[in-house]
Amino acid sequence: MSKDNCWNRSIKPNLAKVGLAWANFLVMRRTHSTPMGELGIDGKLVADQCGHTLDVSQNIYRQSPVASRLPAVNQLEISLNGVQTEFSVPEDAAIN
């Protein structure tokens, strides 16, 4: 069974059912890699599951969580403006 056959027969129709027809294989890799990293799963294991080297998995597919980005943005704003605007992200927001 080829990966394209598996994608077109199984994965793509299920994504469409839940309103994610736009998602492609790269989105699915990122969706797998980021939460696995946040859970503390060994990076090499995640890279193996994604079919890439550790470097590619961590530097391309894994993204830092928004919650960890906010303090950095707030700190930068204070250093540039001397004041801080409180940035917050709604809990149900999906940010890439």
C-alpha cells in the first residue's frame, strides 16, 4: 500500500468529515510533533515517527507553544517601550 493510497482512501476522507479537508501531510506532521514535544516524549522517537532526522523534526515541524511565546513578547515590549500591553490568547484560539 502506497502512502498516497492510504492518504486518499483513509486519512483525507476522515479529515474532511471533521472540517479539516485543507490539512495536508505536513500539517499532520506538525500536529504530531509539537504536542509530543510538549509532553516530553523523546525527540528521536518523534523524529522516527515523522520519518525525519531529529534536526528536521525539531527545527521544522515542532513549534513553540503560544503560552511560552507570550512572556518573550511582553518582555520585548517592555524593553522597547518601557510599558507593557497585556497580550493574551483565548484558550480556544488556534495559532500557528
